[in-house]
Amino acid sequence: MLYAATFASLIIQGYPQVHVSRLFMDSPQSLFVKGDKDLQVMKAGAMLKKVKSNSWKKQRHFRLQEDGQTIWYKSRWAGTGHSTFSVADVEVVREGHQSEVLLSVAEEFPADLCFTLVFRGRRGNLDLVAESPSEAQAWIRGVRKLIQNAESMDDKERVDQWIWDWFQKADKNKDGRMNFKEVRTLLKMMNVDMNEEYALHLFTLADKSESGCLENKEFVQFYKMLTERQDMWRVFQDYSQDGQMLTLAELKDFLRQEQQEGARSREHAQELIDRYEPSETAKKQGAMSIDGFQMYLVSPEGAILDPQRLTLHQDMSQPLSHYFICSSHNTYLMEDQLRGQSSQEAYIQALKRGCRCVEVDCWDGPNGEPVVYHGHTFTSKILFRDVITTLGEYAFKASEFPVILSLENHCSVEQQRVMAQLLDTILGDMLLRAPLDGLVPQELPSPQDLKGKILLKAKKIGSLEESETLTDEATDEVSDEAEPESPSAENLSAEALCLHDKKFKFSRELSDLVVYCKSVHFHSFEYSRLHSKCYEMSSFSESKARKLAKDTGTEFVQHNSRQLSRVYPSGMRTDSSNYNPQELWNVGCQIVALNVQTAGLEMDLNDGLFSQNGGCGYVLKPDFMRNDDSFDPERPQDRDGYASLQLSIQVISGQQLPKVNQKEGSIVDPLVRVEIYGVSQDQAKQETSYIDNNGFNPLWNETLNFIVHVPELALVRFVVEDYDKASRNDFMGQFTVPFTCIQPGYRHIHLLSKDGTAIPLSTLFVNVKISEVTTEV
């Protein structure tokens, strides 16, 4: 993705491929629309049925707008009211009855009329029904083309689109020119409160024709002056002797001294010139212009998150217990724990996010069919059969590494047998039914060994060693989450509590499908060390896990080097809020299950940790958590090889920060807070001052310093907020990165929304320095 700074640098330098002559007649997307029949159908508009349920089906008029990237829709009775969404927000188009909603109306609407728009992030799907198969196909093909075209735009087209968008927003009377009043409106829309005298000065400089309006090239010149990046220019000047070019030696010095690249700086300098320098003359001279320099700094190579860490790069051949595993709690829920909707879509979303452990709460359903829902609540019910079908379809689309199906079993023996049959027939070879080599394991197999396999986590009759000699049924005292804080126990009636405490029967058929994830009651760390098998694992409520982490952290770390542990949220979290997962990662808990449907700090940390290693859902724990070392997260300085680091972050500037209040005159007062999450000694927060009325290009130039004792466990979160002296600051954007994945030097941070999706063009520019601490502070 090419970001705002790149656009600005290309425009500033008079990038030759900006087609000014046609820029204000058509955007790149609108030109694409003109040449395509399907997109012309979309532009003409259609009456499509928007379907939310079997009882909610409403006609809406949909059409593609002139910009070729916004879809507009309204009801015929809505007057002037309407809604819009960007094609950039659509991840994929599903054809036919490929959603629960459209399946529920399958008898009423044939599959060839139906399609679903799946949005990025946590936004719900849009299920639509066309009036004819040809109309449905035109919209399906059309939206897919728009998505593909937006993703494949080159630099020239992105620049053109960016300028065209701003011009169209500011040109209120649509006369193809912009007067000063419209320019003032543009500045407010761009989140900047510029002094009127200075704004008029820029306007006058750009208005070469002295007509009182900006046209074509004049608007480009105005935008060029507005978006100049003096912050990057100053960095360039520090290393360029002639102020015009960086020689190969000068660029090498910059990479070695500022970007801390060391020995490979000369080789990398040449690679950067070849990759980013737009001038062929400069390339031949082995030099980099300010154009190339800026393009490098806003590229993925110039981002704070090392792009090499984004790929699958860790050793995947170690036992499962040696990895943090991305995990979801009550995966079936789209909303809260009391009245929320249960949905197959929730599983799709979790698996797409890289979750490798998902949960199913199973209860007896009608007609011998087990159902999934949050028992003893008003959450809706879905069929176990449908959940397993969804799992089979989506388990390995985001990652090829194993999925753990955590089964909370409340079913009768009869329906457990149905569950076992469904698991067997639907999942087929994906379901692991026996140890890989036919032998009882001494340690857990690796993610590499288990690629493409689904592992059942549940109670098991006896052990792997005894499984051939056991009867067809057995009993157990409690279910897997029956501790006092169990989510399933919070709202039980007195009668249900009595039933809940009775011994529970398990079917042999279901039990036999449990291999490496046998659920057992936790007694003590000493008991586990002496008696537990590597394939046995326990679940802990968040409060119990926290207490164990605080009181016996070292033993918890050692326990988790041999066996899996799962932690789940308190049953009091009926709003599907989350606990801080970092405390449990600090003691090596692998399966720290979160309500992934709920955005916020906790999910930011989870997304940050699992953004590395190809987003495969497995992150290798530090070596001191994988062996028998006595690591105590409360006393990290006691471990062998301890060395703390100093993290220095100069927050330089921001670009294109999002507006919080969409009212036309509203402008933000941004500040940046840097937060460190890790062992207790590393928890810290510092923030910059706030900048009055400038979300477009605020400049801070403030340095924040931290000491990090266990960098291997630390996460660094950058948060941008709109300062409010009278009330709580408003969230604007954030980005969370594992400390070990940080690239030092001058870097851009590409901000994410509260929902975890990219905020187009919004960045922070920082200078990061990491050094060893010679004297403890």
C-alpha cells in the first residue's frame, strides 16, 4: 500500500506520471468504470433486497457513485437520507447462499439471485438479493473487479485518485474550480485549522491565473505546498553534502548510524536505490534523491515493524507447549454473553484473524441434533453440525498450522455420539484421531508435525495408555469450565445448579477423538510435575490464573514448558469484555482465550503479538520459557543472560490523522502516548503534549524514554488521542508491535482503527533508538 507521505512526496517533486490534464475530469477508478459493462450496470443503480433475517427483507436502491469506489444506497421512503460505504472496506464477495441469513431464506430466494458482501474488521456482512440472475452476476463481478482494481493500482494511479478525491470533496458547486471559501472548507475537512492569512497566501501563490479560483495545475501546486514534509527533508539534509542527492556512501552512513543496520548497510543502500529511486540519472550515479528517500521511508521497509518478521520465520518444529497460540473464547458469539447472537460467521471471523483455538459450547438440541450456544442465557442457538461444517471449510485458509477445537460438552451420551459422528464425517482426514506415530508421546508434537490437522480438546475416558481397555461410558465430576467463575455457571437457576453438580457421563466415541488435548482438573504444580502427562491440559479462570502467576510464577512457567494451559475470561464479563492477556503470556500460558468480537486494548495486544511469524497463529516463546530455567517474571534480573535495554522514541510528526467528530468545523488536538506491556517492571506509559487544531500534519519533536527488562515479552503500543480538557480523550488510532520486531531508526507507523483495520494514509513519523543499559537507572 502506498501511504500519504508517498503521495505527498510524489506531488511535491512534480512526479511526472501525475496526469494533471485529465485528473479533474475523471478519477482512475471512474475511468475504469467507464470501460466495463458490469460497472456501468452498478453505476446505473438497482433495487436490491437487503436481508437481515427471515423476517427482515427490505428493498433498497443501490448504485455505484461517480468516483468508482463508493456505493450509495437508500430506501425509497428515506427522503434525502442515505448511506454509503467504500469498496475498499469490502474484503470479499460470496456468491449464492453462503451466509446464515441467506441460507435462512433459501426457499424464498434462489441462490443465483443472492450474494454477500463481507467487510473487513468486525463490521457485519451485507446480504443482498437481486431481481434477476444477470443483475446479481453484474454486481458480483463488478464489486470483485473494483476490489481487484483498487488493490492493483500503481503509484501513478494512487496519486491521481488521492488528488481527485480531495478536489471533489472541496468543489462544493461542482464547477471544476475551487474558490477560497471552498479551500477553507477543504482545510477543515483535512483536519487542519490554518491561519486564514497563511491559507490565503498559499492560495494566492497557487492562483497563477489570478482568477480567484484554482484549476487543474493550480490545485496540484496548492496541494504540493500544503503537503510538504519538512521533517523528512531535514533528515535528508543531515546526510546530503550537496543538499540534492545522497551518494551511495552517504546513504550507507544514514543506514548504519540512524537505522542501525551495521555490516549490511552498503549492500542495502544499493538495493534501496534500485528499488525506490525514480530518477534513472540518479540510479546510474549510484545516488538517491529526496523523492527516493521519501518513498523508502514510507514503504514497508521504512515501517516500524520489520517486514521480515511478518513472514513465517520461526522454528515450527518444537512441541506445541513451546508456543503462544492465538485463541478465542465462546467463539460462536457475535456480541455479549447474555443475549448476543450465536453465528457461524463468528467462527469465520476468528479463523480469518489467525485464531488456532476456537471454542464450542454444546448442548442437547431438538430432533437429536446438538446445538451451540451460551447455556442458561438468552443467546441464540446454532447447530453443532453447521459449526463443524464451517470449521472444515475455513480452518486452514489463514494458516496451515493445527486448530484446537475446545469442546465445552453439556450433552447427553446419545447426542455426544452424534457429535462424534459429525466430527468424523464432516472433518474427515483433517480430524486427528490417534497419535501421529501410534505411540504414547513423551512430549507434544510440533505445529509442523500437525499441519492441516484439527485437534479435539475435551474430557477423555482414561488415558492414551489405557484407552484400548476401557468401557463405552465413564463419568466425571465437572465440566471443563465449572470453576466458580465459569461463564456457564454465572446465570444458572437453583435447579440447574443441582443438575450441574451431578456426575457427567462421556461417550466412548467422542472420548476416542481426544488425543493430545485431554482436559483435566488442575490440582497443583507439584502434582502435575509428578503425575501429569504431556497431553493433559487444564483450563483456568482469569482470576485463578492471575493468582497462580503472582504467587508461583516460576512454577507456572515451568509447568507451561511441558503442558498446555488455557485461560478464559471471568463469567462476570457478560458484556464480552476482555482481561489483559499479557499477564498470562508472562508465565508462558499458551491458550489465552479472548472475546475476539470485542475491540479494545486487549485485542490490540493480541493482534500485535500474533502479527508476526506470518500471522500463522503460533509464536515461539522465548528460550528461557521453553526449558527448565527458573525464570520469575517478577524478578527478571535473576535469570541467566539478563540484559535490559533502553528504548528511546522521538515522536516527530503525524500525517493525515483521522477526524473523531465528523462535523465540518471539528478539528482534533492530537497527542501520542507510548505504552509498554510486558513483565510488571516493564509496564510504563508516557505521552507527548497535544497540538492545537491540527490533525493533518502535527509536529511534536518530543522524546520518550523507557527501560525494558524483558524485551522478548514486551509489546509497544502507540496510541493517538484527541485531547479534551473537559472529559476523557477520544481514541483516534493505534499500532501495537512486539519489541523484538521493531526496526530502529527513522520509521513510519501506519495507524489502525479501534476495530483493528488500517486507517488509510494515517501515519506517525518517529525516530527509534535501542541501546544496552550500562548502568541501572
